[in-house]
Amino acid sequence: MNQDYIKRLLKEERLKIRSRDFQKIKSLLSASQSNAEVVLSIELHEKSATVIFREIYESIRQLGDAKWGIQGYEPLDHDISLEILKNIPIKNKIELNFLDRFRKIRNDANYRGFKVTELQVKEIISFWNKGGLETIELIKKNLGNIFNRGG
């Protein structure tokens, strides 16, 4: 992340400086994966679609929070949580273009009462299976590198 951008986010109070809490970061990664596993076991149908979508979205957002935590920051809104994920070097980077769309779908469901469709759930599940799990591994690798450097 560009330092000028980070300074702007701090000034706008969309990001807070925090000490790097590696236990919290590990906990976020674990919760992200565990929650996704649970909701993926729920049968997808019209009534379950919104719940499944929101929980997978939350798992993705937690990955962004973990990535910010490694850098010593805490995001104060979902846009910022997802923004950092756009820089994750996953194999299929085009998948990261869906993050804003997922946020909008989630906001429509949460704040406007829109129902999430089964197709939209399939899209976020596909993203999770392709990019979410890979992101967890990349963040864990990043954590390991920090420990190996003693930082």
C-alpha cells in the first residue's frame, strides 16, 4: 500500500494505527476459514442464500483485517478491509475485481433488505474457493516471514 494513501486513510479516520497482534491475526484467519466451512455446509436455496452470502463475505473481510493487522493497522470500514486484498498476489488476480461487487450486494442485503440470489451466492463461493483459501495461505506465509525475520 502506498504510504500517502495510508496517511490519507489515517487522516480520514478510516484506518487506525495498532500494534501488530499476531494472536489476533491468527484468530482472524482461523475464524475466517472456520466460518466459511460451516456456511458452505448449509444447503443452498432461496431462504439460505442471503445468510450464506453474508457469512462468506464476512470471511473475506476478515482476511483484509488480518492483512492490515500484519502491517500494524486496523481498518474502520469494509471498503478499507477489502481494498488491501486487491493487492494480494493470488494466481487468478482477475477474481479480485469482484470484491466491490460483493460489498455492494452485501450492503443491499443488510441495509436495504434485498434478497441475495442463488447465482450471487455461487459467485462468492467460487471466489472463496479460488481466492479466499489461497489468500489465507499467502497471509500465513507472510506471518511466517515476519517471525523468521524476528519482527
